[in-house]
Amino acid sequence: MTQLAIVICILGFIAALIGDLWIIVCAFNKNILWGLGVLFIQPIIIAFVILYFNDVKKPLFIWVLGLFLFLCGMLIATGSTPSRQNGWENQPAYEFKDYE
């Protein structure tokens, strides 16, 4: 199960990276200042996406899909740790012994 989670995380990361790079390319196509702003000052990407939503629908969808896949892969990976598979979650981390 962890191999599946790793594959999903990698695919999500690649999709998010492609979507982000595509948004940066769209910003450079609009104006060099938009491109530099989106590339170096990340909060500007929000303003760019809002202002030019019709131009960045596809890359934004790919970015969101990649983020979703990455987060799903992380949830799968954390849900399939050996501690949960072997029933160790009910074991105390340390037992105090009474020495008398």
C-alpha cells in the first residue's frame, strides 16, 4: 500500500509542478512584469489567477488536481504505517513500573 501512496504522491507532485509552470508561462505571455511577479513573489499568483481566470483554467485545474493527488497519497501513506497494521496503536509508549 505504501508503494501505491508513493506513486500517487509522485504523480501529484509532477502534475502540480506542470500546472504551476504552465501558469508561470501564461503570466510571461501576458507581460514580463506579471511573469517575474508570479515567478518570484508567490502571492501575486492569486491576483493573476483571479484577473486572468479564463486564460489559466486548464493549468489551474491541473495544479489543483496535482495537489489533491499529492495530499491523497500522503493520507494513504500515513494510514498504512506499520504501527497501524500491526495493532501497535493501543500499546503505551512507556510503561511505568512500580519499584518497591
